[in-house]
Amino acid sequence: MLIDLGAREVTEPTRLGGGSSQENWAFDALIDGPDGPVQRALLMRREPATGVVDTPRDTEYKLLRALGGTNLPVARVHALDDGTRLGRGAMIVDRLPGRAHRGVLRDSDPLGIGEQARMALAAALPELIAQVHSVDVEVLGLLDVFSMPDDPGRAELERWVAELDRVELEPHPRLREVIAWLWGHLPAPSPIRLVHGDFRPANVLVDDGRVGALLDWELAHLGDPHDDLGWYTCSVYRREHFVEGRWELDDFLRRWSGASGIPVDANRLHFWQVMSTFRLAVIALSAVRAFCDGATDRPAGPTDRVEKLALQETGLLDAVPTNGVLR
């Protein structure tokens, strides 16, 4: 595959940490160019032997190729392997400068960019996801990459209920209560947009205090843009994504709506906040199932907290007495 790129020399790949659904291997390659050999920083993204999210690499590859023709900050893709040469599906992309950290907006300032840059970054994030929601899916040919759902809420609910049925090792009544709530609160179908599926600071490469690239598109799909808003603002992530008194949920939603031209629908947002927390619980249970089946040696943590958060997100816990069965 690297020979196809005109690579002369390749350094030993180094496995990067992070990511439960991808293997990321960093390396440099000396590649022939029109003006002679050029040293290029590259990244191999390879499907793991088993993962909590099963997304073929060719889908992400096609999406990134399409997005490469837009103003979105995404890594340039170079090559795709269906597993014939690398054992599992993989693609080669540019390795971009910068760092990503889930707590970049917090006062602990893990990337050391300073408060002014952190607040500017916080304001840039809703504009970034609005840019994703504004791409023309037909012009970019994304209808050939993803299926077009008639009803995004129903499609996602059916998908993740099926996944829960597949991975559940024992009954999870709290999640079944959440499912019942979701079925009872399905929003009407919305205009279809590109949805990133995992939009959060942890997947934004920060370079010199500014957005360098939007990473990790393996959960991308066509659907309701409120899906991304629900994921970003759900209770699991809320402490990391907002700064009390300086950058709060309303600030994020107002900036997104202004940039996207889409009004925020409070009921639709609530549905996707519940759905997002439910999905996170199912993903956690998928990791438990993989470990118990011996498909991975990576221990999975307990899921009780996120299951309770999913139920709390519905508001059902607030609607029953302290000794109620849902407690």
C-alpha cells in the first residue's frame, strides 16, 4: 500500500494511545514528489480485532475523501486497504500537528493554552459542528456513502436497541425503561444532515490554541443535526464541555443556531440527549461483552453509573418517590 504512494523509506510505526474503536499507528515516510522525495508524517488507522463500534474503514475513507473538497478541517486520506495487506481494514491519512484532550476546556487547562484561548476554542466548537451540518450531502455524494433514513430517531433507536439485545449478558431494567421513554418521545422526522456522531473536544485536534482538525468520524451518518447536539450536551459529558459562568449550554446552542441557521428545538434536543446517554450505556456494555467473550484482554469498567445517568436524563427518576421502583 505504501509502495503505491511512492514511499521509499518508512519509519517503525508507533501505537498511539486512546480510542476504543480504532488502532492508530504513527510513522513517517519518505515519498516521491514532483520536486523530489518529501518527508511526510502519516497515520495508519486500522480496525481492531474487536471493537465497540463496527464501522468499515472504507466508509470513513470515502467520507474523508468527500470532505477533503470542503473547508472542513479534516485529515487528507491517501490509501485504503481492505485487510488484504494489513490483516484488517485500514487507511493511511496525514498525521496533523496538535493535540486532542477531552478536558481542554476545563480550568485545569491540560493543553496549557490559557483561559483566553480556551474560551475562544469553546466558541469555535459550535461553529465547527454547524459547518458539518451545513455541507450539501447530495453534492458531496454522501448518499452513496451512507443510507438515507426516513426517520432518523426511529432508525437510531432500532439500531441501538438491537445492539443492546446482542450484547446484554443479564437484564438491564433501567435501560429498558429508557427505551420505553424513547419510543414514547420520538420526534418527527427532520431534514437530513451529515452527523459527526462523536462530536466533542476529545475529537478536536488543537494546534496553537485553535481548531486544527476534526477527528474520529467512525460514528458519522446521515440524520438529525440535533443528534450531535444531544451527544455534546448530554449529562455524561456536561462537566467537560462547559465552563460555569463563562460558557454554558445556552451559549453553545445559541452560537450553533446562529451559525447553522437551524432553530434549536428543546423537545428534539431532549430526545437526543437521552438517546446519546443510552448509546453510551450500550457501548459500555459492548465492551463488557467483548471482554467476557475473550474477544479482548482490555478490562471493561462497570456500567452502573452511565445506566443511571441514562434514566436520569429522561426525568423519570424525578417523577417517582424516593422508594419508587425506578430508584
